[in-house]
Amino acid sequence: MVQEVGISSETAPVVRRPEGTFRIDITFEGTRDAKVRDRHTRVRVTLPSTLAAQLWHQLGEQLEDWEKEAGGKPG
């Protein structure tokens, strides 16, 4: 069984690529949606660089034109 963890965050994820590697580390910090004692949560996802490129394209497909032009800032 897979546990789904939902978090809400108002800060941008931290993205790092360790020197000399073919992977991308993405770290999200936020508040966990579930009712637990400590809701502060950090989720780190490590992807091979090729999958990170696919994710970049998939994210771009989900954005509206104004979001692409404004860098995600309305107006």
C-alpha cells in the first residue's frame, strides 16, 4: 500500500544537482495536510536528469500563457 502525503507550501522548492552526477534533487518544505503531531514536513525527491527533463516539460504543459510570461505571478 502506498501512503500519499499532501503538503502545502508557500515557498519554492530547493533544486540541486550534485556536481558530477546525473541526478536532480528537489526538496519541498511545507505543512502536512494530515492531522499529525508535527505537521512541518520536508519531502526530497531524487530523479535521474532525464526524468527531471520530462518533469520540466510536463509542468510547462500545465501552465497558462500568462503564468509562463510572468514567471507564475498573476497580473
